[in-house]
Amino acid sequence: MNNSIDLHSQYKRIFDITLQLGTTYDHVSLLRKIVFAAKELINTEVASILLLDEASGKLTFASSTNIKPHEMEEITVPLEGSIAGWIFTHGEPRVIEDSNEVPIFRGVDQKIAFHTRNLLGVPMRAHKDVIGVVQAVNKVSGERFTDDDITMLKILASQAAMAIENARLFQQSDFIAEMVHELRTPLASLKASTALLQRPELPNEKKSNIIEIMKDETERLISLTNDFLDVARLESGRITLDAAPFEMRALLEECANMVAAQADGKAVTILVAEEQYQAVGDRGKLKQVVLNLLTNAIKYNRPSGTIHLKLEPQYDGEEPMLEVEVRDTGYGISREHQKNMFQKFYRVPTLENVARGTGLGLAICKNMVEAHGGRIWLESEVDVGSSFFFTVPLLD
């Protein structure tokens, strides 16, 4: 009787999880929900998702309850000679009750300092195609995997695969519609400018002004397309991180020097933290995050304003993190607009006349920070200024 009650509660739980997955369109959040649901339902120590990287033809860890994002980027699993590869290519579940009999595990375990005792893996099938593998590892209390475990994980994997495909389609259609809308304005401006330049009676001074407008709109198009490509890579999960330790203060100094001319144009002073901390991540991509936040802090600052770049270690979570703050003395953002700041194409209506942007910068920052296992947020007060924060792994 107890087993039937437990099974009933599991089916109810998987129904609730399916509803959550069906309304989640953010790639990173969706994958995290799936792995934690697998860990909970199968009662294991950890769970993970591996997806096929079409470029390399190997499986890569897309999400895991125990592997840090920057570590996942360093681990690839071949389709041949691996358990996950066998599950993927055969499209069938597989149970390994004793990993000591399967030396394949040792390579991955050594990289992440983990010991796999046993494992249940099932394919993630969307329509007729297998897109990945869900693994539940190390049954709690030394239990064995049951037929019910296999059934539950197969149901979850099936629902998860559909949710992933739906999220990809939703993001693509939504993104393409927004992209076309954003491209129409500069393209219309270029078309009108071209028509004006063809008028023989147009004065040379007016022609020069139109050429400057065309130059600005062309640069805007280049910026838009670059941002579109970044967002597409990030949201599809195809981003790769070249993670390594680096000194964060040196990065902040480097970014401050790069925008010095822009800051001088508004007489804005940039103050960089004195403390030095070693972060772990993709320095190039985190540099893009800092530059984006720093550029915004200049654009939306007041003349003769100040920008503070601060660093603060955080030790209250599962792993030490480094908090980076970019604080300005600008116009500030009202509470009603703050919740939308990291959405694609969102611009604060009251600040549209202050500066013009693509509306994608903060969305790119959010995805890049979350790819590192960190988070990003803001605090702001109108007429006082704004502080943007993000965290990255700290080398302790």
C-alpha cells in the first residue's frame, strides 16, 4: 500500500514538474529545473543532462547539480566508448549498479573530484530524434535502481526533451520577430537617406549631414547584428567558456582605460577598487560584461558624475563567489522598470532621450554571468543612481 501511495505522489510530482517545464523558456533555467527534478524524483545524490554538440560530435554537460558551469565546459563525452554515448546512440535506458566494473567513469570522476557508485541514464527523445541524455547518479542510502525509477526518469526525460525543443522554437520565433522589428528602423533610415542623396538639387552641406546619418545607422546595424549573434549563441546553449583564474581588479582597470575617452567626454570620473581577488572564468566574456555595464554607467550618468567599480568576496553559498559592483550617480531607474531590465530589447521609456542602445546588452550580460554559475541584479533609485552587481566564482 505504501509503495502505491509513494508512486502516486511521484506521478503527481512529475505532473507538477511538467507544468513548470512547459512554461519555462529560458534555456539555463529550464535545464536546471530538469536536473534538480531528476535528482528529487529518483532520490540520487546528483543528476545531469548531456546534450549533443553537433560541431564536435560529442556529448557535453549542459547542466548538473554538482558540476560548476566553467567545469562543464572542459568535459566532453565521446559517443563511442562511453555510457552516455551508448544511451544516446541506442536510444535506450541503461543502469550501472557498480561503477567499479566500468572503468569509463574514472576519467570524468577525476576531473570533478567525484566518485560514481551507480548510475541510471535515459535518452531524451524529441519526436523521433534523441537530443541528449539525463543521468541520475548514486542512489541515496545505497539503494538499487528500480523499474519505477526507470519509468519515472523516462517520463521526465520525454517531457524535458519536449520542453527544450519548445523553448528553442519559442526563443527562435520570438527572437526573429524582435530582430526584424529592430532592423526595420535603421534600414528605413538608410533607404530614405539614399533617396535624398539622389536628388540633384540637394545642397552639399545637406548631403554631408545625410552621409553622417547613414554612417551612424550602418554602425547601429553592425552593433545590432553582433548582439543578435551573441544572444542566439547564448540562448541556444552553444556558448563555450575558456575558464581560467585571472585577477579581477586588473580586468576592471583595463575596462576603465578602454572607456576613458567616453567618460572624459562627459567629465565622468571612474574609481576602481584597490582590493585584488582571483576570479575563475572566461576573462574575455566577463570583460564584455564589465564593458557593457561600464558603458551604460557612462551613457546614463550625469555630466561630472562618478562611477565606482567595487569588489566584494561572498562566502555564504555553496562555493565562494566574487561580487562585482558598477555604481553610477546617474538618473536612476524606477521600481516599475527595474524588473524588466534584463529582458531582451527592453529600454526604459523615460531614458530613451538620454541615450540609444540595442536593448540587448543586459540580456547578454545575464546569460554570460549565468553561464559562469553566477547571478546579476541591480539596485537603483531615481535621481540618485544605479548599481549593477554580478557574481563569478572566486578562487579561494
